[in-house]
Amino acid sequence: MPLIFALAAKLEDVPLSNFVINPTKMANSVVAVYQRLRPDGVTCYFDMFLIAEALGCRLDWSTSPLTFESPTREAALTMLRQPPSEVKLRGRVPVALEVVHRVQGTLHSGPALVVGLPGPLRVAQQLFGQNVLRELVEGEDDALDSFETVVEIALSVAQAFCLAGTHLLYFDELDVPTEFMPDWETAMVALWKTVRFHGALPLLSTPKALQLEDPSNGPLFCLKPVQDEQERLPEMPFALALPTVGEIFPDVSRWLRAKQCALVTTDGEIPYRLKIQKLQQHVAAMRSLLES
């Protein structure tokens, strides 16, 4: 299940800035990707700035890659005062929800529908900058309150995508500081439970594998394969995350044979700069790996 979204804009031959606000072009491209590559899952939307933009942050689409304009601390705090349930009505979130709805109507008995969202720590850093991780570790009240609000917003947005018909919600999160891990895990339980309650599966990608106190209430982790033969394989179900570019993969046979390997995907979104021909070769290489 390769994560392909922005690259689909090349199929419609439109600028990415126009593509991401046009549900018709996006839905048509997602369907075209499925018809051409026949993956087990299609990515209806994948945007690490979707929530920050819906809160009021500005993106500059004239640059490549796009530029994110960080708000002042006062502006960020003001953004978080709006009701969390209303964020899903703003920015490009309604457009993304419409894409899911349209793709579901076209491919109703076909592939799993995937949406990629930023994890709450990533959103908090977008709003408040690099220092927010230190402030959370040190237990500063403003940082903790803001993080709690961001989690509520993420939950509301995730619920909206589940109700629209999304099957898998892929969360791309920052590396969670060890000292903040218990608070992060506690805050995230409601998010994972909400996604599962609506019949969808939460996936979590982090730079380093996390150790949860209660894995049963957690997401499906996306894990990068480790080549060390002595490395112990996970005891809980996991998704194997393969490189997003290249036609030669590392030896992952031991990981693929593991009974806990529930899904094979890519380690994030396949980059927009990749040529369509290279995309086909990459997906073919993934499929060959599984067949072997």
C-alpha cells in the first residue's frame, strides 16, 4: 500500500496548489492511480499542514516545496481558542472530506481509503516552534494546555474523516521525548479509540519506534525494517514501512514472514518530484518483494 497523493497531480497535469483545492481533480487522480497500479489502498489526502492551515496558519504555494509561515505565539494561542469541533469546517479540511466521499462512491468495493494527517506534537511544533517540546517536557502549563487542545482538534478532524468513509488514518508524528512519553500516551488514547470505534484503523509513523505501556489501546505502528538478524521482531501487529524511493529494497524477508506483519506500506508519502515512470517501477518492486 504505497502512500501516493501529491504525485497524483502529475496525472492531471495541474499545479499542486490548484490540485489540493479541487476535489474533482483529486478524486479523479486517486481513481486513476488505483486503475493504473491496483494497490490495496489509495491515499485520498496526505498533508502535514492541513490542521495548522485550518487553524489559520498561512502557506506559501509559490515556493517549491511550499513554505509554512509560523504564527506568533499570541496568534497561535488565539487560534486554539476556537472550538475544536469547528476546525474541520475550515481550510482545506472540507475539500479533503469531499475527496474521500467521492472516491468511496466510485471505488465503493475496491481498495482501502487512506488519509495522512500530522500527529498532535507535529501540529504543536508548527504553531509554537521547536521550543514547545522542551516546554512540554518541563511541564509548562501553557504548553500542556495547548497540546491537550491540539489533541482534541486532531480527534475531531479524525472523526470527520472516519464518518466520511476513511478506512485507515495515517498519523505522522514527531519523535516523542522520553520524559513526555507517559503524558503523550495518555492524551492519545482517546484518539486511537475514537478511530477504532468508527471502524477505521489508526496507523502511526514516528522517527523511532515507541514503547507503549498499553499497546492494546494503541495504533498500528509503521516500523522501518532493521537489518540486524539479532533484532527481535515485534510481538504486536505492525505495518512494515519500506523506503519511498528506489527500486532496490533491503532484505525484509524476515519481517514479511513475521506473523505480526499486518500491512506493507511506505515510510511516508512518495515524493512529488518522482517521475511517473519511476513510480510504476517502485510499486512493481514492492509487489515483487511481496510475491517472492
